[in-house]
Amino acid sequence: MDNQKVQIFDTTLRDGEQVPGCKLNTAQKLVIARRLDELGVDVIEAGFPISSPGDFNSVEAIAKVVENATVCALTRAVKEDIDVAAKALQYAKKPRIHTGIGTSDSHIKYKFNASRDEIINRAAEAISYAKTFVDDVEFYAEDAGRTDNEFLAYVCSEAIKAGATVLNIPDTTGYCLPDEYGAKIKYLKENVIGIEKAILSCHCHNDLGLATANSIAGVINGARQIECTINGIGERAGNTALEEVVMILRQHPTLGLDTNINSKLLYDTSRMVSESMGMFVQPNKAIVGANAFAHSSGIHQDGVIKNRETYEIMNPHDVGVTESAIVLTARSGRAALAYRAKKIGYELTKLQLDIVYLEFLKYADKKKEVIDGDVHQIIKDSNISILV
């Protein structure tokens, strides 16, 4: 049986760009949008058009150039927001309006000073109004992670009745545990009236480092869309990382789930977004970090040299990385030194390697990393006769 497809909703250009200091101009957004379309994302959330003229112009420009993905614009449950979003999306081949409102008791009381009934009415009115402009309307129940499940199911039922095609269930504050978030999705799948007419979507934040885990728990329990960003950028501690959920689903075929993403473009796309936004990718970042396929421990290096799969569950080529890196440090052993020496043209015998290794240790104790130029010098200083 073929794997079920999980839609990838990329919000790098909306939620991702909300990070302080990450402002992109329209030209930069267009470059990233084209790459996201090439990458194979199903939905590109291009911006929040009413928030500024620049955001409106960017959404409009992106709507004109995207060939395959749905182009989505965010709004509040406010008619003026929806009017502006519809205008920005007028050139999109596949437009979507993303509208919604807070549903937790905290948001209802302190943010809106309203009742539950008033919130439901506002949500339904916004969805119905958005539906007059586009067929594809996504509803977000902000702070769904802290919303009572029974009330959330009722809100979602009313949203579908009003015309919503996608139900976004955000863990806005990143508070949920994976089993809790998964159970919430399962409850909605089983209790929302008309759920067969809509797609459940996971939108998880990373305040406790659980965004990816929660999103995976969500799709295991019936959600079929994950909202994420390249490199996991976003508000506060960030969002679910696109590259992580894509590769988790691909590396666990028993889940029966996959995406349309061309994973070979992940590393390059990560670098593109990092450079455009000035957001450094931590070296130990999963999938796309500089150290994700790098080995400096002698035991690990020996294993990887003999068979990559001893310490790597993914082929680096699958995410666009040329090859695994064997990094020479004071923790490296003879196997790693011989491997690197061979890479730069030296075929060392066992006796030669023993001599060179003693010289290598002197260098390695003084440096964080021994590079190829150092290896040349180490071999020279070892005073051994060798053919290059």
C-alpha cells in the first residue's frame, strides 16, 4: 500500500520572518518562495498582508510567481484583514486564506474579553466571509494546545459548517507534551462533526524543544498537514523544523506516511534561508547542521569508515550533503588519520602509519582540528620515505 501523504505547509516567510532582525525584502522573499516551490512544499504561507504595505506587496508578488504550491495569506477574524488578503492573493493559481481566533480560556478572557459563544460566532463569520473570495479556507484555533478538547471540537465543528477546509490546531505556546498533543488530534478526529470534509493541521512551537515531536505525534494520530519552517526559525524558540519532520517520516516507513519534498534540496535551502535572514544554523542542528554528518571520535570514525551505517541512519546525499566529514582531532585514531592521508594522496603502510600517528598526536594536542595542510606537514616531519 502506498504511503499516505502529509502536506507540508511552509511558513518561513510569515511565522519565520517574525523573528526580530530577520526582515526580508520582496526580492529576497521571491527567491525563497521559488525555492520552496521547487522543494515541493504543498502550501507557502507568504505573509500577513494587512500588517504592512511591504507584506501586502510580497504576498501579491509571490502569488504571481509560484507555479505549483498553494499560496496562503494570514488574517485575523476581521473583515478588513480578509478583504486585503483576498486582494493580495488575486493572482495566485491556488489561493488560500488562513483566518482564525484564540480559543483558550486565557485568550477568550484576557485577549478578547469575550464569551465562548462570541468567539464561535466571530470564527464562523470570518470563515464564511473568506469563503466568498476563495474555496480553500484554513481556520486556526489559536492556543488550541491549552484549549479544552470538548470546546475545541465544537469550535472545529462550527468552522467546518461555515466552510473551513483545513483546521489548524496550534500549540501556540509550545507547552504540550507529545502524547498530550497526539491525544488532542485523536480526540478531534473522533469527535468533530464533519471532520471527513477537512484536514487537521499541526502548528507547533518549540518553547520546550518539542515542536517536531508534537507534530509527528499529531500526524500519527490523524493530522495530514504539518506547518513548519526551514531551520525551525520562528517566534521565540522557533517552529517545527521542516527538514526534521520530512526526514523522520522518510526514515520511519512503518508509519506509512511521507511528503512530496525533494529532500536532496534540504541542505542547500537551509543555507539559502540562513544567509538571507542572517540566522546562524547551530552546528549540531539535526539534518542540516554543519556537524550533522561529521565525526571526530576515533571509535565513531573507525565505524563510519568501515560502514557508514554503523553511526549514520541517513545517507548525507539524501539531504544534499556531499559526504560525511571525518574531522581530525586529538580524539581521532589511526583509521581516521590513514583515511584522510589517503584522501590527499598518501597510501601509508602500517609501520608508516604508526610513525606518522605519533607526530599527529603532537599536532592534535595543540589544535581544535587538524586540516589537510597539517597532515601534509605531519607526514613531512615524520621523516619517512613515501611515494605520493
